[in-house]
Amino acid sequence: MTSTENLVLDPIPSAPGYLEAHPEWTPSWGPFLVLPRTDRGKSPRAITSREGLSDRLRAAAFAEIQAYYAFLWAADRFEDAPAALKKNWRELAAAEERHLNWLLRRMTELGLEVRERGVSDWLWLSLIQCKTAREFSHFIASSEERGRIAGERFHTALIEIDPMSAEIFRKIAEEEVEHIRLASKFFPDGSETGPLAEKLLTHS
């Protein structure tokens, strides 16, 4: 992939009821090296190093592709979701795809290898365990909030080291605010988020 190309993502299965009948379905995850599900990823290296920057860009990009597929999965899966919410989810998937390509393009520009370290698809696995549109909405909002906070932190840490990467993290964090608001818009009572959202908030 050159610095001007976008990653072309595989579509989710479009046959009615396919995802419900095949809960084991998993995306191909593009260029990422996904770890076996019994393994844990390595801790990121110092953000001031080239390797540490690579770790942050890679992790953020993989979070974006997981969110991309999760939004499309939810729009297909949850019959209890209002039509307007499903439309919003598909629009958010497009935003996640845009963020993914910003991050991968930056890695290409810097000569960083996406597959140099493995990543875990724990977020995807957790999201597809959600049983209702409400639970999914609040779970993914929790994930987006964690990502937004991390993005702001990376922007601050990188602004003097790599302003271009710092700006990408800032822009993504800014756009995630609207993603987070979506859960409150359709499900203003966040008290019944289910155990998965609580697990996300405490998972390390």
C-alpha cells in the first residue's frame, strides 16, 4: 500500500440472517497480524521512540478496523435498533474506515511495518457478544471514550516529536466525541449497559 492508497476492506456477509446463523464469522483484518486468542499483546514501547510511535499507530488503526466491522455487524444484527440508529452506525463505520486509512497511510509514510507486532481482536470478540442494541451502543461508546482519551494523550506527547502524527490523533479524538454522543441520543439511560461494558472499562 503506497502513501496515497486506501485499504479496501472486505464487506460483511450480506445474506439476510447470515451473521446470526454464523456467530463464528470474523473479518479478515486486512494487513494486521492478529494474535492467537490465547495470547496477549506486548506492552507498547516508549512513545518517544520510533518503535513506540509504530505501536500507537498500529494499535489505533486496529481499533478503528474493529469498530468499522462492529458498526456494520450491529446494523445487520440488532432488530431492536431503530432504523435511524442503524443508519448512523453505517455512517460511523465510514468514519472509522477514514480514520483507519489516515493511520495506515502515516505508517507507510514513516516506513513502519504494520505486521511487525501482533494485535489482539479482543474488542471485536467482546462487541459481538452484546445481546441488544442498547448494550452494544453503550459498550462501543465506552470503547470510543477510551480511544478519545488515548488520542488526546498521544497528541500531547507527540506534538513536539512528530506533529503530523500528533495531528492525526487529535483529529480522530475530536471526531470520536460525536460517536460517543450517539449512545446517549438513542439510549439516554446508560445504567443498563450490561456486563460487557463494565468489563471493557476495567480490561487492561
